[in-house]
Amino acid sequence: MKTAYLDCFSGISGDMFVGALLDAGLSLDKLKKAIATLPLGDYSLDAKQGKKNGLTATRFIVKEDKKGGGQHRNLTDIKGVISQGDLSNEVKERCFRIFESIAREEGKIHGLPYNKVHFHEVGALDSVIDIVAAAFGIESLGIGSISASSLPLGTGFTETGGHGRIPLPAPATLALLKGIPVYDSGLEHELVTPTGAALIKEFSSSFGTIPPMVIESVGYGAGSRDLPDRPNLLRILIGREQTGDRIETLVVLDANLDDNNPEWLGFMMDRLFEADALDVYFSPVQMKKNRPGVHVQVLGSPHKRDELMDILFMESSTLGVRFRYSSRKVLERSQVEIDSPWGKIKVKKVVRPDGVSYLHPEYEACRTIAEQNRIPLKEIYSWVVSRRET
């Protein structure tokens, strides 16, 4: 599987993201054809190569017909535009999630229901195109996972069309970056835009140093301004994951419950898994005043922290949730479909550190076959485990 690393030494914006993808091999003609299927009015797309501090990079440029410029769209408008595009369902769903996350944070900031938020800068044509182009480009290049560096943030103020002069980082940017590691750049410039924050929140599953990989291509996406102490570029490294050294960053959530109705716990676990928790488990504990209680621990991707935390607050009696970030090393694995005496069955193919692979049963797939054929579940498990993969 292809993996990518975003080296955000000068931050990230939507046009820098797309420029880096184009510089790394994304076809501009293919991108133009995909974007042309969206009902967005008159505009033009271009990609120009230039230099920043002596480094050659690609600048992605969206030019809108000024006669129809400045249109403000709400979430329903944007979903309607994207729905009409000739894009895969995965690209559309990712774009929907990005705009929904922006709408929810904007709604909290301005005291509005998320579906009533009118986007200003992020709803403009260039931002819509940047987000769709980024999702399309990742799929087109076959990138299956993305990690990123910590993000540098700038200070100062910026002028907005909808809310006048606001401090940097923009409130929407900070809200979207919850759970993502950042640091002060020392510059009075906007380095991470709301669009850039929304993209990295959706696409990056971990943050830190470059993961073990075999680099196949490198791309540089150029920003519009020149910075005083660094090239205004976003660098992307694309390659193959290195077998046996897959390092991920997870968020770990903890809560202790001593006054919780036990009937709620199963429902809460279901909701957490529906929200893409990677693991949930309960442990019996003896708490203060000698009360028996339950320790709840949830593992998830860093960008899912707030959503998972909200579920813990809503579905349990806890008044506080602890969180921390932890790294884990995982074996290379993929889902494959094999022939069995009962028809096709989905299993995991796992590769050990010595390069030998084996098949691991998938519970739901085995359960379905067991129920359909009225045979013991352990019989299907035994058959899968006995199969050898090299």
C-alpha cells in the first residue's frame, strides 16, 4: 500500500496541498476533467512551476470569473455541488466529512446550528475546488495512508470577508486542530489556513517523524507568499510502507465510572465503535469509598478524539475524560478474499517481522458462514488458520 508523509515546515493550505500532489505526479488534465463535472460556474485551473528559496515547486491556481465571484454557500449547497460530480463515492464522502467538520466548528464559534452556517472563505470556489482536488488526488495517486509532521502556527491578524479582522491562528483553524500537535513558528503570518487544517484533520492518521517507508516520489506545493525565514512550501513524500515497521499514533481515552447504569455500557460501546474507535474495553476497578466501578478505555485515531470523547460524556455518567497520545507498532496486514468450502470468505493476511505471512479469521465473516450453514464457528476458524500463506 502507498503511504505519504506531509512535511509541514511552513504550514499547510488547500492550494499548497494540491500543488504538492501535482508536483508528485498527479495529472493536471485528469484533475481538470474531474473538477469540470462540478456545477461551479466559470473558472480556470492552472499549475505553474516556480522557485521558493531556490527550490522548484508547483503552484496550484484557481481563477474565478469575477462576475459570479464571492458566492457564500452553506453545507447543503456544497453537498449538492459535490453530489453532482463524476467522483467516486469515497471521494464524495471524504469531502462531505471535511465540510461537516468545518461547519460544526464554525457553528460552535458563532453560536449557530452547523447546518445553518454560511461559509465565507472556506465556501468560496477556490476552497471548494482545493478540497475536492485534494481528495481526488489522493485517490488518483493510490495513497492509502497519510501521516504528517507537527504544524507550525503563526500569530498576528488577518482580514476576512465575513467577520472583519480576526486573530491568527483563525478560530476555525484552532478548533479543527484539536488533538493535533502544533508549535509556535515565531512568524506573524498565517501558516495554517482553515482549509489546510480541515484537510490534515481528515487525511492524516498520525503525527510525528517520517515513518519507515521506501520513497518513490517527492512533491513540493508552493504557497502564494514569501516568508522571511523559510521557503513557503509543503513537501509530500510518497512511497511504500516498510514491512514490519508500521508506527502509528493513537489517542487513548480513559474514564472511571462508579455510578453508571451497567445497561448503558453495551450501548456506549456500540456507539464508540460506530464512530470508528479502534478498541474499547471495560475493566472492573475498586474506587474511592470502596465502591466497585468500571474503568473504560478507548483507542482511536487522533483526529477522532473529540467525537469519541463526546460519546463518553453523553452515554455515561462521567464528569471527566483523561486523554493522552501513544505510539504503537503494528504488523503489516490487509484484507483478502479467499475460496472456502462454503464460498468466498474475507480474512486478514498478516505479515510477520520475518516476512512470513499467515491468514487470520475475521469474526463477522466467519459468523455469517456459520449461521448460514448451521456449523460450529470454531470449525470455520480452524479451517482459516490451517491455510498457509507465504
